[in-house]
Amino acid sequence: MRWSHPRSRYACCGDWPRSARSRSSRPFHSERERQIAEIIAKGRTNQEIAAELFISLSTVKTHLASIQHKLGVRNRVGIAAWAWESKL
């Protein structure tokens, strides 16, 4: 079993280092993830995102989890901060 620091997977906006992928200006594999990150930066709720993009609430949550993982952030505030920094 490989040992890792208990907070290593929870890197966010503090002193914890982010992965090289999170520093990339284009970490997304799909256009839909980019759209959702852009909408989150506008302050929309999951329900509003689902209605705007004609997808289910569950799909929005799945995309959010994927984006959070790829950026190495803990919540939608981290996604919004990344989007603003990247001028998305």
C-alpha cells in the first residue's frame, strides 16, 4: 500500500501545491466542462446550469466533480477562482 498525506487530495487555494494539470490554462477534455466552469464563474446554481444547458441535475453534478478533480479544488468557489484567473 502506498502512503500519501491525508490532505494531499484536498489541495485548494491555500499553501498546498496543485498538480501540473491544474496549472494548465486548458485542463478540460470536453467543451461541456468548459461551459459549466464558465457558468459557475457567473454564480449560477446547479439547477440553473441544468436548465440552461438542457441536461439533468445529476449530469451537472458529475461534471462538477470531474472539473474539481482536474483542477485540484474542493468546491465551486475554487472552480470560479480558476475561471476568473484563466479569463475563461
